Amino acid sequence: MSATSQPQRSPGSRASRPLRVLVAKPGLDGHDRGALVVARALRDAGMEAIYTGLRRTPEQIVEAALQEDVDAIGVSVLSGAHGHLIGRILELLREREMDDVAVFVGGIIPDRDVPTLLEMGVVAVFQPGASTTKIVELLRERLKPS
């Protein structure tokens, strides 16, 4: 698609609808239990959670985020490829002028990589043992209507 023919996001008001969150599993990682737990917690909290399924590319994730008009993307990575995958997702969001979509990350993320991910633009990193309540609270605070 050329830049002029790319689909545009709707300017929908967050105040008039539940928060919409895409939960994504990029790369070759085949374990999605944590992602499914997070998606369920988001639904239980009244949000709309859209799960992409396993082994999605960054391009597929950003396209789904555009099509679903989400407010946030939660990315679950256990494979160790989080730096590359998250970097590409953030790059594609910028290219699509979707900078307002918050990206949070969960999974096996070494402590040493957390500051780098935050500097890249991730709003939060949730490591093993993180509370789903904290994820819900972060999204509500971060995405509350202006």
C-alpha cells in the first residue's frame, strides 16, 4: 500500500467505549498461557481484549491493532527476541501514525533489558509473577480519557 492509501484510524472517543487492548504473541514462541491469563483479566475488568494467536509477525500485530482500533498492545515474549520484536512493532506504529497506542510487554524479560525497552517507548514491562491487577491499573491510568 502507498502511504496515501493506508487505512486511517478512527478518532473514536475512549470515554464512550471500553478500552480495547490487543494481546499479541510475536515470533516463534509457542507458549501463550500468560497472554491468555492477561487477556482474561482485561475482559474481567471490562476491557475489550483481542488475542492475535501464536507466532505473529510485528507487521501482523500492527495491522491487527489498526483494524481493531485498539488503545494498547500487550506483547508477550518468552523467546529472548523482545528487543528486536518490540523495536519493530514500535517502528511500525510510528510509520502508521499510531503513536497514541500504548505498548506494554510481559514475559521473560531480563532486568538489564527493562530500561532499554522503556527508553524505546514501552509504557511498562511486566516480568514473571506480575499481578494482573497491576496491568489493569496501569492501562486504566495510562489510557483514561482526557
